[in-house]
Amino acid sequence: MKPTQLTAEQEAEAQRIAAAVMEASRKDIEAMARLLASKPDRQLLGQTEFEVRDLCHRIGAAAIETALSERKKRGTKGPA
């Protein structure tokens, strides 16, 4: 994935979103780390993969919710 060029305003929004997502996702990231630390090598694939993916999807959902929330606070400047 190539880096996205952002305007100063977009970069500021990205930083606000990143901070909010990191805070909201802290527990999911810790849960993921604990899950992985608890598994021997032979159990990292299979069911553990699905559990990690579920946590990643939760983090992604938090990112989308946060972006929508940020835009509602400031109003959108283009088509939704």
C-alpha cells in the first residue's frame, strides 16, 4: 500500500482519528497480544488466526466509526 498524500487539514484529521482508534482499541490489542503469547507455535494457525482476525475486524470497525464521528462533528465537505 503506497503512502497517501494528505492536505494539512486531512493530516490533522488522520492524527485525531489515529489517537481515538488507538485508545478505543487498546484492550483489543492487549487481548490479541495475550492470545498470541498464550499459544505454542503449533497453535498459532487455525483457530487462533480466526480469533486474531476477529479482533482486527473490531479495530477496523472502531476506525470507521471514529472517522464517521469526526466528520459528523465537523460536517462533511463533499459527498458522503
